Amino acid sequence: AEETTPSKLNRAGSLQAKRKPEDFIFGKVIGEGSFSTVILAKEVSTDKQYAIKVLDKQHIIRENKAQYVHREKSVLSKLNHPFFVKLYYTFQDKDRLYFVLSYAGRGELLDYIQKLGSFDENCTRFYAAEVVSALEHLHGLGIIHRDLKPENILFNEQMHIQITDFGSSKILKTDQLGEDSQDGSQVAPGQKRKNSFVGTAQYVSPEVLTSKKAYYSSDLWALGCIIYQLLSGLPPFRGGHEYQIFQKITKLEYEFPEGFSPTARDLVEKLLVLEPEGRLGCEEMGGFDKLKKHPFFEGVDWSNLSKQKPPQLV
Ligand SMILES: NC(=O)c1nn(CC2CCNCC2)c2c1CCc1cnc(N=C3C=CCC=C3)nc1-2
């Protein structure tokens, strides 16, 4: 009998044929991870472009990374928000796993910062607001990104952000009663845990460096670094070598360039706080509502950012 294509229920609960590699024409490589390659691909039947993350099964097993792959898939499957890359399909063949993700065609925020030198206040306000809105959604799902940086903030064709790369994210709580889905150990909601992962030097928070604990507010620290970098062109903590950067972070050794606006400075100073519970936007400091009310965000309409026309990047 002819082989029937296996099918499964999609998000909307309708039957969906399982995709297979032959359904796509693979093009250029757009990203390389330690155990994944991201390839631009076109679906033959729809002509739609996707970013397909291809993972080698043997390599994942050899490097004992299966738990990270499961975590990334479970995080991506939970995420259904305009400011995150979307996971459409997953399938596998004998040697590889395939994650079919939305393609953010306008590339990385980092490229625009480097091309323009820095963003003006209006563009910084808009895109910082999109990142805040994205973090509010992510933390609301009990997920920490843990490696937020301008390279992982992409733009779609409409120039709205698409946050990506959840290979190093952490699920602090699932919908069940605080059970941590990765290894089944019980983690009370909001409680922190020992972790092996450390983010990218310039954006890693002091607590991850000293106690290896992941907090929701570790992403707020990264937000502070990103806002500083949007307005000044460079991240606040810099150095020739990682240990020099780490030293400056743990000693909160950074300064503002001439002309940095006082309102923006006040916001960055409220995010780059050594104690995680002291950062504007964390629960202990009034949560995201308090952060969204900061004077720097005056005039932002938080209700429909993804529907607004982004300011022209100048
Ligand atoms: N690791 C990933 O999941 C991933 N990696 N990339 C490419 C990386 C390139 C370096 N900076 C971080 C992203 C992607 C994804 C998800 C899905 C995804 C969707 N669209 C793009 N688009 C790009 C367009 C131009 C240049 C780079 C990426 N890229 C990705």
C-alpha cells in the first residue's frame, strides 16, 4: 500500500500533514550554533520562506545536549507572540531534527546599530518598548531568555522585532504546579536554581557570574545594556578579554557618554542594579507596569505596538 504521510493535530486542532525535508528547497546558511545550523529555505507548495534549524542527532547525543533541544522546542511551542520567531513545524529524518521557524528577513538589531552608529531617542524608545513588551510576555510564561543581546533581536519585513535563539533559555515554571519540565525536579514558581549556562559576556548579569542563578531580572539587566547600547552605539561593559568585562560588571564599572539624555540615564541606572530584586521591572520593584510607566517610555501606546508603523531608523 502506498505510504501515507503521518499527520498530527496543529495548534488550531486541525489535522496537519507532517512535513519532510523534500517539502523544502534549502538555500543559504544564516546561522551556525554549536550543534545546529540555521538554513534559509522555501516551502515548495507555498513558496513561503522559513528559517529551518537543523540539528544533528548523533552530535546532540554525543555532546549530551538532548535536554537543551527539548527545552528549546518546549519554549518555542509555548511562544505565540508577534515579537518572537514562531515554530511552525518540526520533523526528523534518520540523522537530523528540523525546526521550521519564521524567517526574520531584515536581519539583526546589531547590524543596524553598527550601520547607524546609534539610534535616536525616538527609535530607541520604540524598540526598547517592543523588547519590554516581549519580556513581559516571556516572563509571564515562566521563561527566562538568558542570552538577550542585539544579535538575537531580529527584524521581520515590517521592521518589528523577532527575538530568537532559545537554546539557552530556562523555564522557571510550567503550567503545572511549579514543576520544572526539564528534569522533573520541583521548582517553586520564581525560585532560582543552580545553572551551568552563562550568557554573552557584555550582557551577562552579575548574579549569573557570581552565583550561576538565573532570575527573570537577568533579562532586565540585558535590557539595560541594550538601551545603553542603542543610544551610545556600544555596550556599557567592554574590555579586551571576558574576565575584564566580568570584573567591570560585578563592580558596576561603567559611565555614560556626554549627551546621554537624563531620562534615559535614569532608566538605565534603574536596570543596571547589582541586586536582581532591585531592578525596575522585577516583581519586587512593581513588575512590568512600573517599568512601562518610566518617563523614558512617555507617549508609548503599549496596547498595540506590533500593529504600529515603526519609526524610520535614522
Ligand atoms: N539559533 C537560532 O535559533 C537562530 N539563529 N538564527 C540566525 C542567527 C544569526 C546570528 N544572530 C542570531 C540569529 C535564526 C534563528 C531562529 C530563526 C531565525 C529567523 N530568521 C533569521 N534571520 C536572519 C536574517 C539575516 C541574518 C541573520 C538571521 N535568523 C534566524
